[in-house]
Amino acid sequence: MSMGSKAHFPSRMPLTSLGFPRLPLLPILFLCLPLCLSVTSATVFPEIFHQIWISANPLPPNWADAHQTWVQLHPTWTPMEWNTTSCRALLQEHYPWFLPQWDEYDLYIQRADVCRYFVLHRFGGVYADYDIR
């Protein structure tokens, strides 16, 4: 591709064709809108970092090492690790309206991706993938 040419992307490519899960728009707005409206320059978020591992396989050892890096770099923060059981329990207790959608997801990554929004909505803090140091 030459310096002056631009990449061409279809203007209406559905996100699901890129591997993104199809999420209902209204529930996502329900989750995000209160956060957007309540943030001010003086807002301080909780010192919590969340990490989610939803898989049939155990967490790779090098990713567990990355988790320890987060713990060492943020010694006053509370680490919260999430898995299939704990994410489902969070939904069951606080967001039961979403459980039918959760149960329809075929892929682990779909559940992990959506769980991070509920975790952050409920507890605040920061989300970090396990492979981020």
C-alpha cells in the first residue's frame, strides 16, 4: 500500500462478523449511562483491579506471573479474580435479567468480555486482562 492510499473498510460491517458478541444495546446503555453522568473531575475510583479467567483450561503460568506483577505494583489495591462460577453468581444476584443471554453464549471469551462490564459497574476499579503486566 503506498503512502497516499487509504485502507478501504466496508462502511456497515457488522461487529459480529469481527468476532464481537451481539449484545443488547439498552442493557449496555443502562450500565454505562449512570457512570457517565456521575463522573466529575473530583471523582476517585476504588483501588480494586479485576481480572477474569473463564476457560476449560487452567490459567497459564506466565499469566499468573503477570497477576503477581499487578499485586506488587499496587500493594494497597484489592485484587479481585473472577471465574465462571463467580461471574455467574454476580449476575444471578445483581443482574438476573442478563442470565438468559449469558447462558446462550457459546464461547468462554463472550462470557469473560461481558462479565467485565458487570464487575466494573458493581464494584468500580480497573479491569486488566491477565496477559497485561
